[in-house]
Amino acid sequence: MRAVLNRADWVSLKVDRVDAEIWQQINRPHPDLRLADILDGIQTLARSYSGKLVSETMPASFCLSYPPHAKHTAEGAIKPLC
């Protein structure tokens, strides 16, 4: 997948949460998917990607009512590489 994405000039990634428990509740992913692996893959892509890389996060009302969740997501979704 990274080889395909590296050919694009602009890639947008959707990152709902960086807390695995909340991510499971929101996304209900396939049991074989692991959030840590996805976030590691994003970091790997970010290190090699030369185009514009952006992330999108859709706030969930139950997370916004508890500010530490929103702050944790904003700070942890994709750590800056510079």
C-alpha cells in the first residue's frame, strides 16, 4: 500500500482516535486489525513520503465531553517528524 501512496502528491489519512479501546468502539474494526500497527504504518509512510500528508479526525461527542480524550488524540495521531 505504501508504494501506491508514495506515487500520490497528496494523501489524507483519517485517524479517529489513538486510544485503542475508544478506536474499537468507534470503528468496530476487523478483529485482526491492531491500532498500534496502523499508527506505526502511518509513521513509516510519513518518513518516506515526499508529498503532502494530512490527517483528518472527526470529533465524537462522547470524547469531546471528556477533554483529555480530545487532547490525547490531537497530540498522538501523527507525531511530527521535524
